[in-house]
Amino acid sequence: MKLAIFDLDGTLVDSAPDIAAVLNRALARQKLAPFTVPEVAAMVGDGAHALLVKAFTARGATLTDDVIPPFLADLEANSANLTQPYEGIEAALATMGMAGWRAAVCTNKPVAAAQALLRALGMLRFFELVVGGDTLPVRKPDPGHVRGVLEAMHMSPAQSVMIGDHQNDIRAAKGAGVRTVFAAWGYGSGEGADLVVKRPQDLPFLLGS
């Protein structure tokens, strides 16, 4: 058996429009100016709390605890309004599954929002496990986030690969001894990745499925 560990935002789905909408509603409640979708995409990858900190700091404001619960509730309820799977990713997942790959999601997004999004898009069926940024005491780029997936799936680093679009994915996987594949269609940088895939439909062939 082989295990493919996927990042979510910017790897499986183009979620920046929904994240931007939720973030801008949170900013509007505090009478702060909104961000464009590309600006938000550049801030995605470190989890919900970090996104809020970045946004509020950029607007010269201080994030307070009362902002976080409504933001998370909004994110969970409205994560699939504009979000779409990247073209070819579902076919790639199906091909890999037929070739014997197991699949899991390791994301810094809160796990409830991640599961709600995957369920709404009909993609939850592809994954045996979803590990969010609040599932474990650590999150990417800490290798413990990826190790938590390996332990839950009873798989070794040598049997596994991490597919992601962000430095956090690459650093976490490398720290856990897992091969890395940079998803070049996403939001981040692929420096240091073992392999680069330019289109989702190329993933099964790159991995030998």
C-alpha cells in the first residue's frame, strides 16, 4: 500500500474566493478595508488564526479574541460557495485509488471547515482521514502534523508522499522523512520539493499510478 497526503487549499481546491469573502466579512464587522482575492491567496497556508493576524496587522489593527468564533463559523458554513476542485484533481484521485493508493488530507484549515468543504464538493469519499490545523497540538510546517497522519494511517514515511502547494507542506513532510511533490497550480512556492507537478491530471503518472 502507498499513502498520498494532500494539502487542501491551493492543492485540491481553489478556495481563495471563499476565504477572501469570509475574511472580508470579518474585517467589515471591525470597519476595516477588504482585501482582493489574490492578496488573500498570498496569505493562505498557515491556518485560520494566522490568516486573521496577517490581515489585521496589514490593516494596522489588533486581532481580538471575539473576532475568531464568528470567523470560524462563517468559514465552516460558507466554505463551498465559490470554491471548486482544480480541474483534473478528482480524476487523478480516482486513478490513484484504483492503483492502490490510500489518501489523506493534512491541512492547516480547521478540521470542521475542511470536512464541510470536502463533503459539500463530494470529495470526502476519496479520503480515509482528514487532519486539520486544530486536530493535533502542532500544525504544518511542524513535522508532527504529517507524523500524526502517518501514525493514524499506520503507514511509514517510505510508503508515503506529500502533495502540496506551500512551503509549509514541503517543510513538514521533509521533517517527517516523507517525499514531497509541489503542486505548481496553487498559491505558494515549491522550493526544496523532491518533485514538481504542473497539472493535477499529471499526478498519477508522476507517481507511477
